[in-house]
Amino acid sequence: MARPFRFGVNLLTLESAPSWREKCRRADRLGYDVLLVPDHLGMPAPFAALVAAAEVTERPRLGTFVLNLGFWNPALLARAVATCDTLTGGRLELGLGAGYVKAEHDSAGLPFGSPRERVDHLEHTVRELERLLTDPEQQPRPAQTPRPPLLLGGNGDRLLRVAARHAQIAAFTGAVQAPDDAPGPMKIISPEALEERVAAFHRFAAEAEATAGSEPAELNYLIQMVENTDARRAKARELKPYAPDLTEEQLLDHPALLLGSPKDMADQLRAHRERFGFSYFTVLEHHMEAFAPVIEELHGE
């Protein structure tokens, strides 16, 4: 049986305390199930922003999407996680990533390291968080037992293996960015390549389940574009320069792009759930209003 849909919005900007509170209330009213905050320089500090979101909402879960673990020491992160989970009433979902923007580490005066070193640090951090957050002697304690749900984001084999062993939510992206690039346009991988990554995760999860008896993870996907249009093919042709290696049909089939009427987009998400297993979809803040009618179309599914 397919998992029910969940929808998150990644909130990227902070102008003032009143505008932040109103934005969180608005996302709640629009039906978003999870309010998310990323971990990039130039954007809101995630834990403080989530505590503020909790103060003006009751229903949505609250998550980091995702923490850049190059910025974090495991012991200090465990303290922040436990504090945030308590102050949000046990609504925290902890999203972690290995980091991919070298310029941010340079600006912070922190080492970036090789891909292997970054995944090593992520795996070490995950194990330390498991130990610290489930230790009955650890203070402060998280509100959730044994700890807040863990989301791990990435596409590489090593990270997918860690997610298969430890995460309750595995987050995929249909785009990649060269490690040394500054933030900006990312390269979209094909639906077939994405399907292969999901299949790899399932293989690793089957291994983990055989050894640990873990529950299957929920699969998350970050949507890059939402556009209400009656000219899907024309829009796909406009996007070809951003994905020169993909055909028009691949763009139309890609979960990174939602194009069409709200009903069309709802049908696309149903198809993506069937094909890839994605049931938890995240949109970026600037698509929050455009995506809301799609949430209405899929309510209760």
C-alpha cells in the first residue's frame, strides 16, 4: 500500500519577526504538513527559526532541510536538537546532509574536505547523535522517544547506505552541483538516473532490514519548479537550456518540475509516487502559494 502524501515547504528568507510568524501561519493554513528551514549562510539560523515557527502553529511538523554537517560538532548538535525538540513540543524532524557548497565553508573559515571526508563526518555524527540522544543520562533530553525522526539527504552510494541503516526519511534530489561551484543553477539528472538511485537505496535498505529489522523509510523529494500553465510542452522546451542532456519527454516526466494545472500536477505526483515511491514532497518558499491548490487536490490521499 502506498504511503499517504505529506507536503513540506522550505522557508528561505527572514525579513522580520512579524513577517516570519505570518509566513509560518500562512503555510499552516495552506495545508503544509512540515515547515522546513535549510542551513546555508545568508539564510535564517535553522533551530531558532523553527522554535519561532512552533510558537505560532500547532499542527505542522518542523524540520531542518538539511543541516550542513560541516558546520556542526556532534555534541553541540545533540544539545541543539534536544533543546529544539523540547521547545517545539516534540515536532522536530532532523534533516542532515554532508554539505556541497565549498564557498560557504570558506566564508565560515571551516574545512570543506573531500567527498569521502564529508560523508565520514556525516556517518560519525549520525552515530554520535544516536548515542547521545538516546542516553537517559544526557541533558537536555529530546521530547520525542527515542529521538526525533532522522532525514538524510543525498544521492551517493555511501550516503544512501547510511540513510538505509539510520534514517526514517530518505531525501532525494534530481539535481547535482559540482562541489566547488558557488550556489546557483544545478544540473538536472534524468528520471532514469534518479530511478536507479532509488533502486540502490532499496537494495541497501533490504540489507539493513535483514540485519536490524528496521522499518521502511519514507521517501522525500525536493521539487525545483511549480508552474500553473496550460502549455506544458512549451514550458519544457523553455527549460531545455538548463538540462541540455534531457529530452522534452524526460523533462515532462521529471519530479523536479511540476507543470500544468493543479489537477495535472496532482496526477504527476501520483505517478511519481507510483514510479519512484516518493510520498513526501517539498517545495521552495517562492512556490508555496502556487503549490497550495495541488495540496487541496491530493488531500486525504
